[in-house]
Amino acid sequence: MKRTALILFTVIAVTRAGEQPQPKLDLHVVPTPIKSYRLLAMSMDDDGFIWAGAIHKVVHRYDPRTGRVEDFPIPFPATASACICVGKKVYILGQAYPKLIIYDRAAKKFTEIAYPSSKPNVWYGSEAIDGRHIFLFDRAGAGVIKWDTQTDSGKAVPWPYKAPFPSFGRFEAQDEAMWCNVWEAGGQYRPLGIARLDTEKNEFTGFHSFPSDDDGLKPFTDAATTLFLPYTLKGKVVPFDFKEKRWCKFLDVPQFGKLFGFLGGPIPHKGRYYFSLSTYNGTDTGCDGKPYHFCNAILEFDPQTRRFAFPTLEAKDAYFQVAYMLSAKGEFFATGSNVREKDGKLNRDRAGEVVFWQTMEPPAK
């Protein structure tokens, strides 16, 4: 498995107990001219355009109101693992590429700036938590980098724990902290723990080792103060109450080992949590006995009812694997790539037709 299905971390208000539950997602499919085996992490700019990363030295700007796409070739030898929009800039993360790539939307110009890292490997980052600072997750050289988008300079936050660097995280406004996830690399995705980063003091204030099982753990009680983390290859959602600093009883996801073997995410959206699904089970053969691939469905978890659902992107003569998702300005978006060959077989590396799957009403035909 070359990629997790994590995307950027937008601050979303969680439905409190007693509030009316959110309606079911009403998703629309919007075709695009893009051909790719999979688009990567995306972000929405202030003008309502979505910028999506890709492996082929380009970023795509998608207008969800019209369905139009504009391509921006990157003048550097980097994979655009993720895009992060702040003001008039788009920050492009290039994995092992040694510099942060910046596209100025007003000047229509690319620049690049070196990371404060001896060996950068940056796949994911946060949205601007205060309109100015973003947090970048460097898996190899620096750990977590706090980047100032006004001065375009960054500083690594000292990592005090005897554990691998975090590879992704999520800002919790109620706690005024970034919760950073530490997962074991190497294809087995074993969760090791989570660390709390105080974003004002710029220091880590606690590491909580991931429990191997839930013996003796009590159920979560308050969804508003609970993180919901994937036990990636075990088919479970693991709650952590960041107010009480306690792990909670695991939640078994239905269809594990049949529909999916891998959980990625989640993306919070209007009180629910959305996980990507793959047939990957730790080997080259997926849970269905065939070469693994992302599914044409996602997992929805409603913490108020504690129920799971599987929104599915069904299409005639096509199979759109869905990997990356985004919640922005009250709308939900996902990208899907058609990996179905003419003979009906699924080829996860096929550069197929790309669609956006979105709650926003599709443009008129």
C-alpha cells in the first residue's frame, strides 16, 4: 500500500448531544476530463476552487460550481502529494522533494523554499488553524513543522518521544491543540499512539500509546471531545476522549474482511466521520482474493447513533475507486478514478476517468 487515504484536516463543528442529526449525504457525480489512477489530497481556496494533488507533476484546479478543470504543471520534479490553500497561495507538498512548493494565485507563479529539515518526507499537512499557520508532517527529518504563511518560513517543533515522527494529524479547536498520529511505516499501518501538540506554546504535552485491545476500556460518552481513529488493518474505529485523556472501547465496523480490509481517514463533516476503504489487508492480495484497490464506497460513522453506513459510487460499466475526501464550506467532496478495464477486471494503476463526488449541486448539462 503506497498511500494512506488521509487528507487535510479541516476544523469541523461536531454535533452536540441533543442537536438534530444531520441528514444523509446527497452526493452527485461530476465528470471531469482528468485521466488518473487517483488524485491526491485537496484543499479549497477562498474563491471556492478545489486544488487537488496528483502524481504526474501537475495540480488540478476544479470548480465544483461549473465542473471545469484547469491544470497547472509543476516546474519541479515533485509529486504533488497534497495541496493546502491559504489566502492567495497554494502550498504543495512533494513527499521526499526537499523543498516546499508555493503557487501564488495572484502572481500566477511557482516558487520553492527549503524545509527546516535534514531529510524531508512531507506528505500531509493541516489547513491554516488561525488563517496564518499550517502544520506540516515530515516523516523523516524534522517531525512536525510549523509554517508561517505570511513570512514563508518554518520551524520544527522538537519531538521529545522515543517513537517515529507523526505522519498526519488534526487540529481540535476545543482543545487548542493539534493531535498528531503516529502509525508504523512499512505497509502494516500499525498504530503506535497519538501526541498532543500545544499550538500556542509550540511544544508537545503528552504521548498516549495506542492500546492493543479494548479489555477494560469504557465506551466513549461525548462525541464532541472524542477523536475517532482507524485501527487500519483491524476493521475497528478506536475512540479517544481528549478531554478525559482516555482510550475508549473499540467499535467493530461491519463488512470487515468482505467489503474492505483497510480503513483510512477520517474526515469529519457535519457531525459524522468519513473513512476511505480499500481491499488492502497487508499483502499484495486484497481481502477479496484479488489485487488490492480502493473501494467505490466510503464508510460513514455517526457517533450520535453509533451506526455505520457505506455510501457507494455506483456507475454502469465503470468502477470508481474513492480515496481522498474533503469537507469545506459546509460541502463534502471526494474524488473517484475509474479503474475498470474493458474486460471487467479492476486495475488500480489504470489512468482512468476522474469524477468528483460532491454534495454541491452539479452544474447544469
